Amino acid sequence: MLEPTSGSAVINGFEVPTQMEGVYQSMGFCPQHDILWEELTVREHLTFYTRLKFAPTDQEEAFVVRLDWLARA
């Protein structure tokens, strides 16, 4: 969530910050509460939490559309 300011780290063989794609693919993130990121749109947040908590991949779009509709109701 934060850019490193100094030092180095290796996660599962991937160097931070030069190999972040590998870092992201090899670890998870589980916040203790639902957080919102300023960089994401509402739809991107819905997609993120759908992937994290609710829907199988083939049902993802249907869940996002339903959540978006409920949020507007």
C-alpha cells in the first residue's frame, strides 16, 4: 500500500520494488476492515471486493453489476 522509502526486501524470491508484479502474485492482502483507495473508481472497488469475498470468476461481472445497482438504490 505504501511506496518503500529505503532499504530492500525479497518476497518469495522477488525483489521489492523492482519486481512488484511477482510480489503481488505471490502474496495476499487481508485488511481488518473494508478500505477504499483513492486511486480506484467505484467500479474497481466493487470488482476488487467481489474477487476477494464473493464471486467465482465467471460470475464476477454479474456481481459487480448487482452491487452497483444496489449502491444506487
